[in-house]
Amino acid sequence: MTPHGVVETPVFMPVGTQATVKAMTPAELEALGVSMILSNAYHLHVRPGEDLIARAGGLHRFMGWRRPILTDSGGFQVFSLATMRTIREDGVEFNSHVDGRRLFLGPREAMAIQKDLGSDIAMVFDECAPYPCNHEYACQAMERTLTWSAVCSQQARAAGQQVFGIVQGGTYGDLRRQCAERLAVMGFDGYAIGGVSVGEPENLMLESASAGLEPLPVDAPRYLMGVGHMRQIVEAVALGVDMFDCVIPTRVARNGSAVTRTGRYPLKAARYKEDAEPIESGCACYACRNFSRAYVRHLLNTDEILGIRLLTIHNLYCYMDFMRDIQTALEAGAFTQFRKTIRETVVKE
């Protein structure tokens, strides 16, 4: 339960980094059944600024989204902007990716930004270590994350705002377990497994997630950050994960690829030039009910905005429909068979 409604799990959150899910309106997202989205505190701090958003009535009103929002703290940018930042014991100095100005983000700053944004769930500030890294560095990043998490837990929150801790530790099971145990003592509202899907093989990612999940409270939501391949989602649900986010459905749409239940394919390819079939046979989304592969391909190859929009609508519908089927399988006690089917039919990416 959040201030903006109940979220049924397992849930997939489309990524709206800049206070928008690319190419989609809030009404379209609601029509697809999206119950929660993710935005990014670092990027919104850089522009337009949390003060402006707060004066506009908070992030929900600013972007016209009535349902729950989770905000990432900026910890992932410690990884993704590695060439533009300096890690200190009290936080991280960044050179803005927009204009180069020097910024500082630590646990107090990250929580203050998220308070002003008014998100339903705020994430602690953490250090997302790269892959590969040695045990010593992964341990140092974990210790910084724990220190910053303790500070985050003491900061003021927006009304009704929940705070989630983030388990770090690289691909080292001993560090993952230790981090989870120490975070659990701090008593967060929910917990995330961070620092995964950063280049490591799928088996290591799942092993790392499993090690971090085991010590966490069973009655608290569990969130696997940045994981979005369908096979991986199903395997993570089997481990007890409740929440997911990933840029895959929107990013691959902008690159001209369609997501389907069995894998994705490049719709811009010449072989679809005269294809009268929908993007995915049997799909009930608006794009598939009304348009052919040939038409969407034409739009993509002539740089018409509608092509990206239709492909984004389809890809997000595919993910929402997939999550609904997972929920149905769990409720019916048929998840084991569902998992087996996904393993046999979904291409490993």
C-alpha cells in the first residue's frame, strides 16, 4: 500500500528517468495496466531541479501521473557515470553530464531530493560496484553503502513515503549475505538487490540475488533492480522477488526492435517490408490490433515518431501482459509449470 494506491506484485515498473516514460502519456500507461513507474533523483536534481518540482506540487502532479512512483537515489549513477565522479566517504562528487558543473550527492542530499519529489518509495543512496571487481573493492563499496544507508534511515521523509535499503556486494555471496543481514537490522520498509545486471553472466546475477535475498525479512517487499529479461524475471520470482524495473521495453523500441513472449526481433529489417502480420500474432495491444509490421517498419525507417510510439506501446503491453500471467499462475498454484514453459520457449538473451 502506498499513498497513491495499492501495487499488486510481482510488478514490473517502466522506467521514467526524466519524469516521463519515453514516448508514452500517463493515460496510455494506465490503459496498459501500469501500476507503478520509476524515476531518477539524480537526473531530476540536475534538471529541472527538485525545488521546481516541489513548487509544482510534487512529482506526481508535475508529470500528471496519479499512481505510485519509486525514485532511485542516484546510486546507479555512481556506476554509470564512473568517468565523471569522485567517491568520498561522505558521498560522491559528480561532473554534471549536462553542463559539467560540479555536484555533490550523499545520503542526506539524496533523501532530501526524494522528499521534495514526494515519491511513494525512496531508495537509499548506495554505491553500485562495477563488474568485474575484486572482493576487496566489493567489500569497500558494501561498507560505504551500509554507512550511507544508516544515515538515510534517519532522514526526514515526505508524507507516507517508504524507504528501501539496497543490498550490495558484487558477485560475492558472503558479502551479499552480510549486507542483507545488516540492512535488515536497520528496519527498512522494503529491500532491493542492487549492483546486478551490470555485465555479469546471468548465472552469477541469479546466484548473487539469491544470496542477498535469503537473509531479508519475508514480509517486506523485495526488489531486483534493473533486471528485465523475461526469463530472468521468472527465475527471480521463483527466488521470492516482488518488484522489477528495466529500460528494455522502451529502449529497444527506440532502436526498432519488438519484444515478444519468445524473444525480440528487429522490425526495421528488410524482410518485414511487405509483412501484413501484426507485430506479434495473438497480441491484443492497440498497435497489433490496428497496424501491420510493414506499416510500423515504414514509420521506423522514415523516422516518423508514431513508429516508436506504436512499438513502445506494444513492448510495454507485452511486459504488462507477461506480469499478469505470472500473477495468475501464482494465484492458481501453477507457477512451476509456467516457469518450465518460459524456460523452454523464451530465448536466452
